[in-house]
Amino acid sequence: MMAHQFLIQIIDKTLIPIYLSISLSFLFVSCVTPDADKKADAISNPNPEFEMVAGIEFSQKFLYRPWTDAQSFCLSQNLKLPSREQLLAVYHLQKYFPGDGYENSSYWTNEKNIFVYGGNALNGNDETRSSVRCVK
């Protein structure tokens, strides 16, 4: 009987921590997964919200990326990159996009490797990364 009780004590002491660690792992995964899914979904299928700035409907701001990726991204949403003139209109009217504050983010134009930063149109290259706002 003593060996049996000893074996039960060993099983209780080893299985409970294993069970708890497995349960905590599942709890952690279930808490993290929805946010990760939302983030991945926002990148692959963003269904962008639009805001009127300088009389132009711009999509929300999307992640920094090279120009070719920005162009493909907007096209995949049946949208397009804004023209240089559209972006410059924002800076001439109010200096920055609402929500950007004074950070003056750079945004791609529909001209290959041309971005607007702080009210200036600048040349980039295939390695340059800028933010993306699409237009209808």
C-alpha cells in the first residue's frame, strides 16, 4: 500500500503542474490569436475607412512599404495611389493629415518612386518605404 500511495503522490505532483502549464498555454494562445488574426486581416483585406481631406477622399494610413507594393496594395482594393497634386493639396491646406499630428508622414504618389513628405515631392528608389493612403 505504501508504494501505491507514494506513486499517487508522485503522479499528483507531476501531472498537476503539467496540466496547469498546458491549460495556461491554451489560454495564452486563445488570448493572442484573435488580435493576430485581426492584424493579418487588416493587412490582407483592410476594407479601408475614408476621410475627406482638402476635398479629396483618402483612405486610412497603411504600413510603410516600397512603391511597387503600395501600388499593388491600392489596386487590390480597387483604389489607386493619389497624385502628387492631391497630396500636396493636403499639405498646402493644413500641413498634415488629421491623426498624423506634426510627424509629417511620407506618402507615395501614383508616380513611380515619388513620395510627398512635409509638403515636398521627393524622389525615392526601390528600397524606399513610405506610408500609403489610397484614393477612389
